Amino acid sequence: MILQALYEYAQRKGDALPEDGFELKEFNFLIKIKTDGTFVDLIDMRENKRGHSYTVPKSIGRSGTKSYETTFLLWDHYGYVLNEPKKVSKDSEKPKAISDAEKQNRAFISKINSLPEYVLKDSAVSAVKKFYEKYQKENYESIRNTECWNDCAKIENCNLTFILLGDDEPVVCREVVKDYQRQIISKQIGDSEDDTTEEIVNGICLITGENAVISRLHTSTSISGAKSNAKLVGFQKNSGYDSYGKKQSYNAPVSVKAEAAYTKALKHLINSKENIFRLGNDTVVFWAEKQEAESFESMFSVFFNPDKDSDDPDRNVREVKNLFAAVQTGKYNKSGLDSNFYVLCLSPNAARISVRFWETGKVKTFANRIKQHFDDFEIIRPSFDDKEYLNLYQILSATALQSKMENVAPNLIGSVMQSILKGLPYPVTLQQQCIRRIRAEQKVTRERAAILKAYINRLSRKNKNEEVSVALDRNNENKGYLLGRLFAVFEKVQQETHPGLNATITDRFYGAASTNPVTVFTQLMRLNRHHLSSYENDGLKIVREKEIGEIMNMIDSFPTHLNLNEQSYFAIGYYHEKQSFFEKSNKSEESEGENYL
């Protein structure tokens, strides 16, 4: 299903994707040479930490003990192009790294020398040939003495290619090179990949259902955090998974044409700006089946992870409002609403790519579930907080140490995403991590209160129980909620009567109060009576006493223990009560108190 959806996306994009046998590849550095093969300079192509992308003959899979024999056409990483060993941590590994680089470099040069005569006659290709034939040693030394070399060497398996002095595009982009690549593809051996005499196998393609030449190895589609040769589909050579005498990808036959299409589509999504976002180590790509749903496709990432560097930080708010309004009022085009929509979450895993999750559904379904997600996370916010919606990054980082995404449990990211996309209750680990962080920091932020509210409400909806409100609910009789409210009032009284304190009762007692109330609330009541006696403003004192009295009238006793859900209610009640102190209606507390004098 995943491969088929990617294949269909490739058909939809048409000429927007590279033609068969080619791919868009990013290069951070280019080697500039003269027509006689002498080295000129190592050009840094990076802008805003990204290199420049060119359409080049596609990379080919490398596997087995002789993988070094497989090289790309006129481009590859620095081991092949410049005989540069990969970086190793142990001295004992260096001899092998040096030997591997030498073999790779010989294979790269051999492939250039084996090009047809009409290709070698091209002035740019000929210059590359001379680069190795006449001035190899001098050129290697000159490159390593350039200012850019250290930056290049720091990038693991940095891809390199050549550009002729005076040209605007690399040698690999010359028309003669493209024509040669097209001839290879037209002979249907474009994915035999190692240019061996491997027998060409025909079979029924699992994607198209056609009888065609089967791809023996699939092209790498590396994601962030994975090796450069990582693949979505791969079989170990001579593995225990072989059956009926088949080997490698013949175990799951995909035609050369279909393989080229789905890998192009996946690479396009991975390299795009609008069809991808990252959460921790995971890469999430998404796309619509129909062209009419492109507006939803282009806005999807904004809902979860808006561009932090954008000049318009409120864009996500407007996009969310506009889309939801269009879906609910029926103004969004019907064809777009009925389009299938796909969400694929990928994780790096050694030499392969793991599928964290795969979700499909109609655009309308996803739009409604996303709206429900934002509704669930809606909660009263401080006046200084101008974020109308919380994105997934803000939500997850609120549960992690130092609020850093790298500290978020990897499984939690995928689980929360799936809950949103499926419309299911949020994972219990989200609640657990949030409560753990609150207790560790003694701080209930908007994000954390929203997490617990959303978690409780989805459970309540499932069990057909009453849901938690967006702001303070004076009719909510849940014990955890009431105790949280009471704790917030005690804290407020302490702050008003003893301004400038370095630590409040929250810093000392929040953990115990939210888990074992009976052990601390008796003491807190005594402390509160003492604090109330310190009020200089009798009107404000009466307001606080009234609030405490209303809450206490609904509490018959202090429980010995609060479970996780009750602890969640405690945090929400505490947060709601605190925010109520800053509402406009409470700005007249003193005058209200005067009415009781």
C-alpha cells in the first residue's frame, strides 16, 4: 500500500519529478577544474546550511563484500572521488578505512575510463578523465590545502562532483552524460546497479501488476539520522528470508519502472519544504492522492510544526482557521475533501528505514480529527501568551527534560501522532510524562495543563463522561480538580501577604499535595489561616476567604491518595484557578470585597 501510494504520487507529479534514471541530489561542494584536468578550486555551494541541488544520474544500491565496486556516474562521496578514508574512532580501524577508500577510488576512475568514446570526447568529461590521468596526486594535495576542505571532510560521506571552469552546471549535468544515462535506462538494466552480467529477471510487479523487469536492488532514500545508503525496501543478500530460490528484492518483486517512480516520489517528499516535518529522530512525510487537495497538503505541516524562522509566526493560526472554516461550511472543494490523504512516519534504523506508522484516510476525515485535536487542547491562556494553538513540537517538548525534543521518548512521538490522526485517546505515556515533569519542576504551564485536559477529555468522551472545560468550572466537583483549585488559592494568599518570596508552597508541597493530599492539606490549612491574618486589605481578604469557603463546601474529606487521572484533574484545577486571578472580571476584586464589609 505504501509503495503503491508513492507510485501514484509520482504519476500525479509527472514532470515535476526527475525523469527515470535521475534524481535531485544536494551537493555542498563542487570541484572546479580546467579543460586540461588541473584543479582550480573547491567551491562551497552552501546557503543557509543547505547545499545546491542538481538533477544527476541516480544513485545505485551497494551491498555485499564488494560493494566498493559499485560507484555512481561522475559523482559520489569523497571516498570514491578523492580517495578520502571515512572517519573512524579506533586506530585499529584506520588501515581498513584507507584500503576501502583506495578500492573505491579505483572503481570510480575505472568507471570514467570505461565510458563510451562519444562521452569521453566531451570537453568537460575529458577534463575529469585528465584530472585523474595526468594530475591525480597534485590535484588531491591541492584540494586538501583549500580553505573549504576541513568543512567538506567533516561531513560524513560528503558527495562531490566536478564543474568545468566557466560553466554554470556540473559535468554530470552535461547533455551527453544525460543521453548516456537514458540509453542505460532504455535497455532496462538501470537497476542492475553493479554493471555485472547479472541475469535480468522478469516477473509480476507488486505495484503495477504488470509483467516487467524486476529491480534487484532498490535505490537508497535516506532520511535524517540514517546512513546515506539507507533504504525503505531491502533484503540482505543470501538471507534466511529467501524463498523458492529467489534472492534480494526478487523476494518482493517491484519492476524497474515502478521502483524508480516510488523512490523518486519518496525522495521528493523528503527533500521538500511543504510535505515534511521532523519530530525528534522521526521524519514525517505526507501527500494527497488528488491535485485538488494540494491546499490541505501544503498546510498540513503548519498544524503540527510551523516554521520557527518564519517572518509571519501567526500564519499557522490563520491557516488552521481558514481550513476548518472551509471544511465545516462546505466551501472546500468536494473533490479535495474526498481525496485520500497519506501520512508516513519514518525512523532511522541502521542501514534500513523503519516505518513508525502509516495512516490513510480522506482529507475531510483528517481535517475533522485535527480540528478535534485543537479543540481538545484549547485552554485558557495567560495574557502574555499570544499563541492561539499549540503545535505538536510545543506539546511534546513540554513533557521532556529541559523542554528539548531530543529528550522526548521516541515511541511517544509516534503514539501521539497516531492518536491525533485516528481520533483515539492519547497514550497514557503522554499523561505520565507530563505529570512526572510537573512534579519534577513544580510548574504547571499552559502546555502541560492542555495536555492533561486533552487526555482526560478524550477518555471522558470515550466513556461518555462529562468533559473538562476550557476555563475555570466552579461546578466541577471532581476531588482532584477541587483540591488543585484550593491549592492555587492557598498559594495566591501566600504571595499576596508575603510578596517577594523565593519559594512558595508550590515549590515545597505540590508533589505531596497532588498525590497524597491528606498528608499535607491539614498543614496547609493552618498555614493559610496564618497568611490570612497578615492581610492589610480586608476587602481582598474577604474575596479569598469566600473562594476558599466555596471550594471547601464541596470537599467532604481529604483523600489519602490520588491516582493519575485525579492528579491530572488536580493540575488542571490548579491552572484554571491561577488563570482566573488574571481575568478581567477579577480586576475588581478589592471593590467586590468592599461589598462584604
